[in-house]
Amino acid sequence: MDSAGLSRKLDDGARRFAAGDLTGAARAYREAERLAPDDLRAGYSLAIIDIREGRLARARTRLETVVRREPQHAMAQHNLGAVAQQLGDWEAAARAYAAAIAARPDAAATREALAIALAILGRVDEAVGQHRELACEPDRRWAALTRIALLDPSAIAEAELGEMHGAATQASVDAETRAGLCFAIGEVLDRRGQPAQAFEAFAEGNRLKRGLINAPGAARANAQAAERMQARMTADFLAAHEGRGDRTAQPIFIVGFPRSGSTLIEQVLAIHPQVQGLGETGVLPELLAQAYPAAPRLPAAQLKDLGHRYLAAMRARGWDGRRRFVDKTLENYLHVGMIHLMFPRARIVESVRDPMDAGLSAFRQLFASGNETLYDLADIGAEYRRYRALMDHWREVLPGRVIETPYEALVADPEPEIRVLLARLGLPWDPAVLRFHERGGAVRTASSVQVRRPMSTASVGAWRALADQLRPLIAALGPLGPSPNGGSGASDGT
């Protein structure tokens, strides 16, 4: 081996990488790899370039080679975890992050990533244990205690709750951190049977969070998107393009207002032997972002191409290509019309829940990202009305196309509701679906903890105990809110 030549190539690759010349850097590293196939530095660097350029599958293969030969390579293990995470393989991500921690126990960012992966996999006790380690570091204490409380409120001790209260009221603590602490305090107080005090904590958390985001801008954008869909996807337009898409019946799309039970439906379906759950992929909205043409007609070739690209993206995210799969991207409610055209045989399921209970649940939720219009009771009511107006449009122009599954009926008497749902999806009955909470695997949603438990009616009608505090939500919902006789509107999707 020409060690001097190898060093020159590695140095050349590093210089080009630092200058942003990834093509030149990759060429230099490949030459270094040819000079010394057993030297891991070039292969690792090529993997990093692959990550930068979005070639995740290839990066994963390279990183697996590196860690197989050098298991103590902490950065390679961490990056392997990050790539597996992006590809939706949370089991592999957790293994790689754990290996990285074993090699470098002081890597706090890796420990945090491991804790998140463990929580998504339902390994809550292990996730709490990792956050406990992070809570020992002063600069990470509040974030760690917040995550512990959101995962398992009973794990927060009285002294810790007092600390959290103190930090949440300190102006020296940044608003993002204080907002998270307020949501966490709310969860702890609610678990302790103090709903009024919990609501006050949630209200303060929402106030702080809303101050950090552009809620009015998000509301305008959401309204404009819904208006564009209604204007474009008319009954005449849909009829003119009927039957031109991909004929596969493999996709099952679940839509719904946030906190309406969509994750519960996905978990029920995903434990069926003929179905694979892929979670909130976000693929279709991204794919369609530039796909709506200005022309009055949508070519059949474009519809089929979009369908093929979507299915390819699902395979990249772990779809085995054989079973039917569930895409639970809630934003797809905007795209029911395009789903119908792209996949005329695919099924679309809507999770429908009493808007008062859904609204209260959203108000209590600190979302990982997005949902900027759900941090104020009046905003939540307005957003629900926008959502319902578009779903009513789909019901009008595509009658019977969306399968409505009422949350309240599902949790009250699961088996008959699930039997109806499976039949409408063209799936045979399998008793395993009644044990959905025993399913392993990743659940990357705000409901990741709840759906690991059996169904319960405990949250049905929960809003009634807080009716006075929820008056802004009731007012914003208008005719969709509680009726004079004490019921709540829109629970049947009408």
C-alpha cells in the first residue's frame, strides 16, 4: 500500500469536502479506497457524502460495513442510527444508537436520539432511563424532565415537579423550554387527579408556544390550500379523469383531524397479517407539492407516474411490496381527490371524533412539529371548521369514497366496528386485530404511548368537565360545537 498516496487522497477529499465540492471529494475518497480497501476512513467519508446527497440506502450499506469491522466507531454508529431512523427502521436505529453510546457514553446527542427511538418503539421504561441520564446534565435537565413527564407522568417525583414549576416561571429560561415544561406539568397534574390545575398549565404552555410561531400565517396557508383543492377538484374534473391512475389496491390512507384516533385505527390495521403500517410518511404531500398543473386536464401518464413514484417511496421506507400498507399522513385530507385519481382502487379511511374531545386533546398536546393552528382554543375550533368543510366537499364530489370510522363507537364496542372496517377494506377477519396494543414496532405520533394500551372510553366526553374553560373552542366551532341539549356536533362526520 502506498501510504503517502493514501494520505494525499484522503487530504484532498477532506479539502474538497470542506469547500463544498462533494463530487470531487467523492472521487478522491474512491481513489483512496482503491489504494487501501481495508482502510475505513474513505468508506466512512463516502457514506457521509451519500447522506448529504440523500442516498440513504447506499449510506446505510457503507456505514454497516464500517461498524461491522470497527464496532467502536461511535460516529459511524450514530450516523447509521440516523440513517436507519430516516428510512423508518427504528429497531435498527435504536441498536446503532445504543452501540454508539457503548462506545462513547458521554455523547449526549446520541443518548437523546436513543431515548426518542426507544419511546417510538414503545420501550417507555428504557426511554425514561436514558432521559434520567440526560437529566443529570444541567443544560439538558429541563428538556429531559419534560420528556419523562410526557412519556410517563407518574415517573416525576414531587421534588422534580416543584423544580419544573420554578423553571416554568423563570424569565431567564427560554420560552420554548418553559412551554414544554408547562405541558409536562399539565400531564403530571392530570395524572394526579387535578384537572383544573392541569388545564391552567396546558393553557400557559399553549400561550407560550403560540407566541413562538406564526399561527395566523399558518391558518391563512391552510385555508388557501383547502380553497385551492375545492376549486380544482370539482365533480366534473374528477369525472373527466376517472380511472386513469394505477390500479393497485395496496395503499390504505388514513386521514383525520389531529387527535381523532387515527393512530388507533392504524395500529388495529397494522397488526393484521395482510397489512403493514408505515406511519406518517409525509410522502404524498411532498410528491404533490408541484404536481397540480395549471392546465384544465391532468394527463393519465402523469397520474400513473405519480403513483409509481409514490409506491417507490413507500418501498424505500420499508414496504415489503406484498402486503397492503397504511399511510397515516393526516395532511392527506387535502389530497383525497388526487388519491382517488392516482389510486382508484385504494381505500381512504377517516377517523371521526367529537370535535370537542378532539379539540381538548389537541390543546393538551405539545406536537413535535407543525400543527401551528392548534395552540389556542379559538384557533383549534376554526381549524376544525376548515377541515370539516373540505371533508364535506369530498363527501359531495366523491360520495361513499371515504370510509368514516367513528372513534366513540370504536372504543365502546371494538369488534363489530373493526369487522365493518375490515370488510369495507376488503380484508378478512383476523382476531389478532383485537390485540392491537400488543403490536411491537414504531409509532411515531403523539399517541405513541396511548395506543400501546387496550381501548378505553375514558376520554369520551372528557370535555364536559371543562366546559367553562372551553368556551372559546365552543364559540369557534359554532354549529359544529355542542348542541343545546348537551350533545356535541359532527361526531358522525356530518
